[in-house]
Amino acid sequence: MGIREAYTFSAWKWLGFVSAVWVQAISGNNYTFSNYSDAIKTLMNLTQLQLNNLSVAKDVGKAFGLLAGLASDRLPTSVILLIGAIEGLLGYGVQWLVVSRKIQPLPYWQMCIFLCMGGNSTTWMNTAVLVTCMRNFRRNRGPVSGILKGYVGLSTAIFTDLCTALFSDDPAKFLIMLAVIPFAVCLAAIFFLREIPQSASVALEKEEARYFTIFNVVAVVVAVYLLTYDLIGSTNQVLSLVFAIVLLILLASPLAVPVYSFLKSCRLLGFEPDMERQEPLLKQEINATAAEKKEAMNEEPPVVAAEEVVAVLEKVRPVIGEEHTISETLQTWDFWLLFVSFLCGVGTGLAVINNMAQIGLALGHADVSIFVSLISIWGFFGRIISGSASEYFLKRAGTPRPVWNAASQILMAAGFIIMALAMPGCLYIGSIVVGICYGVRLAVTVPIASELFGLKYYGLLYNILILNLPIGSFLFSGLLAGYLYDAQATPTPGGGNTCVGAHCYRLVFIVMAIASVIGFGLDVLLTIRTKHIYTKIFSSRRSKKPSTASNDQQ
């Protein structure tokens, strides 16, 4: 591959990554339930348990993400994105029709189906984006996961703040945004997101690191901008419109990277003949090396070949760090340690996200949009920092990635204790802590799975891990929070119930703190069991750098 061709492929790869960022920036609609849950609860006269089961229904949609995982190995990225776009349009579109009173409230079971469709739509989007980008940027999985998952975290704040700025928190208008905007963005991404051939050039690898730094900086600017708007707020229509326009410009700014890369490939047009003249020399070296290896193999006595065959036969299962099939993955202790610890982290986090409207009312906050945005924005910081930091310390010292999950679990347990004590400002502190830790868990688990079990069946593996979202939502939000809240709540006229006071969720927070401590223990055990894998990755990357650099200079 000539240098100009390599840079052209690189430009297309970065254009695909920008479109992936946009898809992720609108695919966190599954976390926005608190913004319109009260409207559904009032309209349908639901108890808290019934409302929580609706939130479980949207998370159960992620269980059907297994279909997206299976499809990712058989269908092109464009088809997977299209399926997600259409399903989201239907799921959230029907919810909009109900909340806006365009149609009569549907039966409870039908509402569950449409919430499930809305939740499932994001699994198709996330699978298309993550599988394609992890394969396109194999040597920078941490930053890829951190940036993409970071924008998923920001998407809740993006939707919430845009709705606040343009539509004054109208739940019906919020739902029409959830239906239409993801549909339009996915249709645009279909043309740009695809797998690109890999390049072994050191120059391109260094360029990747610089570009990821730019993406991180832009993402942090977007997050700080959203946080500033949340803290300041504005009721002025002109300022709100300016906020929305500037936000869209910031989201479009990463386009500068692929544009620069395209221009660079055009400037290198004159160097192509030089590269073509050098290519035969490289081919001769490769052919010479291959010939030497073949000659050496022919000189080996037959006994060595027989020993190698026996060794291959004895090696029935791949070891951790090699490519695994799904059945081989499910037979390892390491997978189940990762799975259950993931459940402890995301299940408890989802319980807070899904119940934030009622938690806020119980603790004396009539408007909870600030807490929804805080979870989203600090979730972004948790994702993007842990993705880049885990990659940095892996390359610098071979630090196992599960260490970051363990640290997040202990911090989350402390956050739940603070909220259980109902200290002044506890919901602000709790929202920040839960956001950070939930973000760390999502961003770090994604590359861990690929490093332990490979990328060949990654689409399906990712969606098996994501089963923790509906399972965790059912256990911690649907059962734990629903039953314990209803036990403390007072019935209201016409159906439904309400609860005000710190006692409403105290026991819920204590149980979730205990679950977080259990998750911490499992993460520590996984760290110990996988330490040799990360040491091997660290040693391999260090040994490849000098040889690759010398080849690149020839």
C-alpha cells in the first residue's frame, strides 16, 4: 500500500469515526426516561412499581441486542444502522403520540412493547459503531471506547439541554426529538461508517494518537459547555437559541480531522512514484525472509514436527488473550467474573437513572432535569478519562484494565451511602459519583472483553455483556426500588402513589452499596487472574515499537 493510498484510507477511517461519534451522541436516548416518566405516570395513573416495570421494558429491549450481535457478523454496517434507525423511530414515535395526546393511552402491555423497541434500537446503533471502530483502531481500543461511550453519556445531556433551551422541558416535544433526530443521524452515517484496511505505518499510528487527543479535547469542551449551561440556565429565548447553535457547531467540529487527512493525502500525490520504486525492495526482503524460514523448517528433524502436532492436539481450548468462540468464552471463569461484576455496576447505576424523577421528588426537588444532566455529563468524564487513562497506563506500565472497574465500584458504594444518609446536597454529589462510576464501568469493560476473548465474535460478545442492562434494571430498578418505594408510598386519588422523605429510598441505597462492594471484590479477583495477559500485551507493544520504527525508516 502506497503512502498516498494509506492516507486516503486513513481519511475515510476518520470520517467513519466522526459519523460514529454523531451516532453515539444521539444513541443514549435510553437513559432519558426520567425526563418524561412523570408524564406517562400521570397520564396512565400508574403506581411506582408499574412505572419502574415500564423502565425495565425499555432496558429489556437491550436483551434483544443479541440479534444485533449475530447480525454484525453477517450484515453490513449500513443495514445494522438502518434497522436501529427505523426501530427507534417507531418506538419513540408511538410514545410521543401517547404523551402528546394525539392518540388515547395504549394498554399497559402495548406501551411495554414500544418502550422495548426504543431500547432495542440503540443496541443496533451501538453494535454497528463499536464493532466497526474497534476493528478499525485495534491498537487504540481504550481511547476508542472512551470517546464513543463518552458521547453516549453526553447524549442524555444533549437531548435534555436542547429540549430545555428550545421547548421549555415539554415531554411531548422531547419524545419527538428522540424519535426523529437519531433516525436522521443514522441515515447520514450509513454512507460513511465501514471497516477500513489496516496500515502498519508508524507515522499513521502516531497520527492516530494525535487525532484521538483532538477528539478528547473537543469532547471535553462539549461536556464543559453543557455543564456551564446547566449551572447557569437561561430563560431568554435568544440566548437559548444561541446555545443550541453553538452546541451543533461544536458537535460538527471533529469533521476537521478527516478533512485535514484528505488534504494531506492530496499533497502526498507527488511522492507516490518514490514509494512504488521502493516497494520491490521490501518485497525482496520479505521473500528472502520467507525462503530462509522455509529452508530452516526443512532442516528440522521429523521428531520436532511430530512434537508440534502433539502440542496442537493437546491445546483444545484457547487461552485467555486469544480468539475465543462464544461457547469457549462462556466456559471461562474470567467471563463470568466480568459479567457479574458488570451487573453490580450497571444494574445499580441504572436504578438511580431510571428512578431519578421520584428520588428527586422524595428528597424535595421538584425539577430533576439538572440531576439527569449531571449524571450524563459526569458519566461522560468517567468514560473518556477511564478510556484514555487505562490505555495510557497499560502502554506505560502494563496496568490491568479491571483495576479501573474495581476503583469505580468502591467509589459508587460511597456515593450510595451518601444518598442513603440524605445529607445536604447529597443528590448533587450522588449524581456526580454515579455518573462517573457508571461511565467508567461501560468504557473499560468494552476493551477488556476484546482483549481477553478477541475481536472475531466481538459483536455478539458485546451484546451478551449488555444483557446486564435489562437484568440489572429488572433486579435493582423493577424489583428492589419498585417494591421498597411502594411499601413506603401513600396512595393518591385516581390511582398511583407518592412518597416524600429520605426514608423512601434509604434501604434501596444501602442494598445497592452492598452490591457495589461485591462487584469490587469480583473486579479485584479478575485483576489478579488477568495480570499476566496485560503484562504480555505491554511487553508485546514495547518489543514491536523499535522493529516497526526501523522498518518504517528504511
